[in-house]
Amino acid sequence: PDGRYIAFQGCDATGSHCGLYSIEPTGANLRGLTDKPGDTAPAWSPDGAKIAFMSAERDGNWEIYLLDIEAGREIRLTDNPDVDGLPVWSPDGRCLAFLSHRDGRWGVYVMKADGSGQHLIAPLQGNLENWMARNLSWGK
């Protein structure tokens, strides 16, 4: 959030370690954050202490996780038998918006930063093919 680091999905130079990384805009200080190739869509918290991301690597289903960067601890925020993904932070860091497919339909959902209070705010019509190419943005 302060521009000191960029978070992205990738692999190290050997290709043997894939996951989420952070790096300075100068290319210095590459740091591995996670070690699962399917971890993607990283979103920094406004205070820079956490990264929300989506992954299908842990149980074969797309879910949203929260990484405490300093502690290196991951917390699963969603547990839906279908799809949850593309998390974005509210400007105050108290909530996350995300796309989800529940009960046979897509929608935009919001939850508290600890994963509680998940609720539908906007049902979406139709089948969202290429749903991972979609973007959500939370304005002030």
C-alpha cells in the first residue's frame, strides 16, 4: 500500500519454488511468501501487514486465505464447497469483497477481515466464464 513492495504469483529462478512473492520495485529483496503454485490474486491490506489471496491448492477448491506477513501465518477465511476468489480490501481494512459461486449462482459478497459475516451484496446474472479474469475494486 505504501509502494515499497509488489506482491505477485510466480516461481523462483530454478522453477522449483512457486507461490506468492513480494519484491521491491527496483527488483531487490525478492521474498517468498507462500509455497503453493495455485496461490494467486494477492491483495495487500491497507496497513500492509496482511495479504488476502485465493488458492485451490489446499483442498482442491478455490477459497480465500489471509497471510499475516510478519508471522508467516495463513488463515482460511472462506469454506464454501463451490468457488470463492478475487478478494479486495475495503479502504479501512475492516472488510473484504470477493466473488463467490453459491447455491448455483454467482455474486459479489462481503465479509469482515477475519472471515466472519459473509453475505451477498449483489447477485450476478448468468454464468461467469473466465471468472478469474474479472476484477473487483473498492472505492472510497
